[in-house]
Amino acid sequence: MTGRVCRGCGGTDIELDAARGDAVCTGCGSVLEDNIIVSEVQFVENSGGGSSAVGQFVSLDGRRQIHHLGNQLQLNQHCLDTAFNFFKMAVSKHLTRGRKMAHVIAACLYLVCRTEGTPHMLLDLSDLLQVNVYVLGKTFLLLARELCINAPAIDPCLYIPRFAHLLEFGEKNHEVSMTALRLLQRMKRDWMHTGRRPSGLCGAALLVAARMHDFRRTVKEVISVVKVCESTLRKRLTEFEDTPTSQLTVDEFMKIDLEEECDPPSYTAGQRKLRLKQLEQVLSKKLEEVEGEISTYQDAIENELESSRPKAKGALANLTRDGSVEDTTSSVFGEDDAEDEELEAAASHLNKDFYQEILGSGLSSSSEGAGDPEEGARPPALESLLGPLPTAASLGISDSIRECISSQSQDPTDACGDGELDLSGIDDLEIDRYILNEAEARVKAELWMRENAEYLREQREKEARIAKEKELGIYKEHKPKKSCKRREPIQASTAGEAIEKMLEQKKISSKINYSVLRDLNSKGGGGLQEEDAQPEGRTATRKLSRRKTPARRHRADPGTSVGKRLRPMVSAQPAKKAAAGEPLPLSPSTLGAEPARPTAVLVESGPVSYHPEDDPDEDDPDEDDGEPCVSALQMMGSGDYGCDGEEDDGY
Amino acid sequence: MDADSDVALDILITNVVCVFRTRCHLNLRKIALEGANVIYKRDVGKVLMKLRKPRITATIWSSGKIICTGATSEEEAKFGARRLARSLQKLGFQVIFTDFKVVNVLAVCNMPFEIRLPEFTKNNRPHASYEPELHPAVCYRIKSLRATLQIFSTGSITVTVLKRKYTLPTPLDSEQGPT
């Protein structure tokens, strides 16, 4: 459920009194809600032993939440009713399954806002709920689609009055709004508004309008009202600046309306990019020409140098003398003194093979792979004048070039359907390279360990914790989103049997003196059992409610609707109570009914809750010792139902 | 604008997503340690392996299911998937290449005109949905072809098709021109 927070003090401890129908904050005592709808949920047992909810579970929470949210948004009653109708439709189509109800409710409300045209943004709703706006948006879109409701598009003009009011323009509010509206319409004509957040446009329009009327509103003020980022606002302003309208003066703007329309800004940006690309292409072409010239000069110089320098080693010399193309490149490599000779040899050798294959095969598909290195060889020709050039070898791509050529052109035939791996076209060598050897594997393992040390440590701690808890016997699987499953109502012929069954169900610890418990029908329980029952009660409590402190004093509170989780406790409770035949003054409502049917199937009708809330006597287990009249059963049946003060009195 | 000229526009397939199974349990830790270009995400229990030759990123689960993304054509996707299976075989797993299926194809296309999104949405009510607060594009769904198109105001369109057969050009045919 949505976390209920008190508006007065901000506390989360809300008492719900179904008898009086209101919700009260236990911190400051302010009444949060009146007239809580009392339609309750009935649980009946199925043939399979599980229980199912019967009744309009929609109404109880749904309506209340809708009203709650709607009031915060200041929606009128008609809107709220419509929203509630949407919600009912959604429920009937099972759209609430698997979604947080808060999301669905927010989506219904937003749908109403859209259809009515109120100036509420999805952002507002997400602010209220502290939910990611995109998550809400998804739910909303789904809802609109499923309910086949076409939400009319948002017009930024709708937001103007709202934001203008927030910006406090005083008497000139109306004028500024009008100006902003005109600006917006202008923006629409200029194609600024497609694909943009309407709030951003509003912000820009209002800012300009304010300045036009001599109001000093800084960008910061505007963005705090409009809820966009500063850079967004600036962008919109610059875009608007680009339009011809921005050149008009204030008076002119009010009178004249320019006829021409502009292109959308993203379109112009795209055009600019295109133009840049074209420029680049032209430039590169020119560059190539220049390179060509330079390389010819280069060749001339090379030849000169070759003839003048001492003879290179035999193998290299042979290599460098093959072919004309190789000459260029290998001589380029040869010239480079900074390079390792071995590297040179390898590079030139590889390149020789490479080029031979190129020339020999002349494949089209490899041309692309080949073209790049080839062109890559050209700029190096240029760069060699400047400094050490990155050869294929030094770049480390010589291998991949080779593999590119060797393994590319075979088209994979269809693999046969029986699962055999068709190995055609797969180069094993390359794949071998994907597998690290021993040393590399070790290094990598260490690196990974270091990276994920945090996570690994957490895992270990978690395991240790689980192991420890297992030893102590109180380990309970804490699954992340576990909803408390409904316990089947205990069917017993006698009260004693009921107790036994309940104990079995709840797996109560060994600290209880069971034999004494069985005799509890007659007695009111002794102090001994109190203490025994106490830790047990606490564990039982802990199981059921994690939110409240485990050491809470439990009360025999049969039927609050504070949390669904606590209801199973409730169901067990009255059985025990009835069984115990406590002469405790019972709460006016259901408890009175319970003794009348001690052996009945437990029906979870829990609209009432009993509040002795005057005594905020919480978290004090020791106090039990001083209260002789509290029965063991009461202890066992823990109730974290708000204040526990005087359990014994008054019930 | 008539629809005929749309077909002549270039549609570029940018991404093909495919899945296949290896029908054997894969030890992610081993892959992570011995593979040269893998990322091991232990918290979610998968390994990302990137191949260079067909540029492919594969997500590998220990159950043997592998999802391959990043290929630029269906053949390439299949090729890459097979390479991947081969490399897993070399790592020592008994890999059987089964259930290969292309699940998703993404393509991009550019219209030479800009599009008015609000009016477009109004005219194509049930199919198109536009939420400027959430996303700058109109989301146009064609149920019969299982295609989703994202239409931007600049005229560029992203098409995602759930694969049945190769019907990529047709979503554009049925599209209406700008208002």
C-alpha cells in the first residue's frame, strides 16, 4: 500500500479505526481521514484448502486512495468519480495484476486529467508518489490502450495559467499569460513544439513574456516552477532566437504575425550535419589528391635514398624489392629508422602476403577489408614524413587483416536442423585466440575478483548469516517480495484442538510449556507462561511483521486492518481467545461475537479494531512481568496494532 | 506524398537479435576466466561475449540459452551465432546448436520531409500513440505485421519487427503520408 504519512507531523504511524471510520496519526493525533468506507473483504475456504477473497476488494482501498491522491491534486468530485470508473474498468480487465496499485491509480487519475484538460502533468503525479515518471508513463499508456481511451494530446497552452500563477506576476498576470500564449502559438508555427516536453516550451514562453513586461524572472525561478532542466530551457530559448520572430520588437510582435514558418530545429540540425558531411567528403577527396602528389614526391625521395644508403639485409632487401605497390609501402617502412627492424621485417612480410592476396584474389567482398588497409597505407606514406608511422604490425591489426581475408568469403550454408554445428566458414584459429591461456586466465580472474570484491563479500556475509540463523533455528527465508500467504482457517472441534493446530501451524518455539497451555481453557494463564510465551510471542511477531519493532508488546487485538499481513494473526487470535475463555473485557465489536462461536470456521471479518491508544507503551517486553493478568495466549498472539499499553485493562 | 516513393527509400537494417540454445549447461565462471573478450556479470548470472568479426554481442546464460545482438543482417547473425557456438565448443562444452531463431529486426529509415506529430497521431488514432512528456517520437504499432515504428518529427523512422518472415518494406507501404 502507499505509505501513509501524516500531514501534520510526518509520522507514518497511522491508526485506522474501522468502527469510527477514521484514520488518526498516533504521533500528533490529527485526524487524517473520515468516513473510511467499510465494505470489507470476506474470506471463504476453497475446496483445495486455500482461502479466497470474496467481495469488492476494489472498493476498500481503491476508492480511498483515489480520493486521497485526487485531493492532493485538487481535482473536483466529478473527476474523481470518473477516475474511479476507470479504475473499476481496469480491475475488471485484470490490469491491476502484477502492478502496484498506486501506479494504476495514478494512471487513472492522469487519464482523467488528460480527458478533462486539467493542467496536471505526469511529473506532478510522479512527484507525489515518488515514482519514476517513465514507469508511470508506461502504465498510463497501457491503461489508455486497454481501455481504448484516446487521450487528447497535451497542449502547452494549458499549462500557461498554472505556471503564470506560480510565478506571481500580480495584476499583470493576465497580460503576461496572453503574451506567453502568443509566443507559444508562434513556436508551434515554427515547429518548435513537436517532440518536446510541453513544460519546457511553456517555461521558455513565460520567461520571454515576463521579460517583455519588465518582470525579472531568472532562469532558476522558472525552472523550479516548470520542472525542466536549465539546459533545456536555454536550448529552447536559443531555438526561438533562431526564428525570425525573435527579431521583432515587443510592439511589433504584438501586432504582426510573420507569415513564414520555420523548420523544426532538429531538422535544421540534421541538415547542418549533412552539410558538414558533404564538406568532409570534399575535403577528404582533396586530401587524397594531395596525398597522391606527395607520394609521388615521396617515391622520388625514396629512390634517391635507396640508391645512396647501404644495402639492407638480404631477406629484407628481397622483400622490399617486390612489386611496385609493395615498394611504396615497404620502402616507407624501410625508411623509418625509429622502428624495430624485426617489426619491419614482419610487417613488410605480412604486407607482402597481404597485397599479393589482394592482387591475386581481387574479391569484391574482401575489397572492403583490403581497401581500408590499403588506404591506411596511403596516409602513412604521408605521415612517414612527419614521424614514426603506425604499421599494420604495430597496430596489431595485421592478424585480423589476415583473418579477414582468409575467413570472410565463404557464405555459411544452412545448418542442419538436428543440432549439429556446421563448421563451414568458421576459422578455428581465430576462435582459439578468443581463449586465454593459463597466465592470462589467472590475471583476468584476479582482476575480476578485485572488481567485484564488494559483491562477493556481500554474498559471503549473506551466506554466513543464513548459516548462523539456521543453527539458531529461526532462519526464515526472506524472499524479497514475499506477500504473506493467507493461512487457512483452523478447523477444530474443540478449543484445545484449535490451539494445538495453531501451534503446529505457527511453528512456535520450544520454550513453551505445552502441557500447561493445554489447560489454559480454564485458567487465565500464569506468570510463568508469560515469560515463556514472551520470547515466543516475540518471534512470532517477528515473523509476521518486519516493519514494526519485534519487541512490540502484543495485544489481543482481533481485527485491525492495519496490514494484511497481520490478519492471519487475527484469525488465530480469536480462536485462542475464545478457547481461553478469557474473562477479559472484550472490545465491543467482533470479540464479543467470537466467544459465541468458538469452534466456528474463522472468518476474517475484521473491520473493527480496538484502540486503547492512550498509552504509547511500546517496545517494552520487560513490562510484562509487572502485569499478571496478561494471558499467555495474548502474548502469543502478537498484535502489533499500534499502541499496546493496557492490554489487560478494558478488554 | 504517395506511398510508392516510400518503397524506394533506403531502409538500413541496424540490428538483428537472435537466440539459440546449446542444450547443455554452461559453466559461466569457466567461460569468464578463459574467454578473451567476455564480461561476467555475476549478479545477474550472465556472461557477455563480444565477437569482432561479425560485430556481435552475445549474452550467455548458464542454462545454455544465448542471445545474440548487434548483427547487421540475418545471415550474419547466424554466422556469428555459429562462431560463438564453436568457441564454446573449444572451451570444452558439449555444445549442440539448436533452436536458432531470429527474434527481432531493427531498421532505420529516413523520410525526406518532416512530420507533424500531433496531427499524425490524431489521424491514426488506434495505432499511433504520442506522449511528448515521455518520448519525442510517435509510437505506431502495426499488429498484423507485429511491427513497431517510432516516428520522429525530423522524418527519421525506426522500425522494429518481431520476426515471422521478412516483411520489412511493407510497414512503410501502408503508412500514410504527412498531413
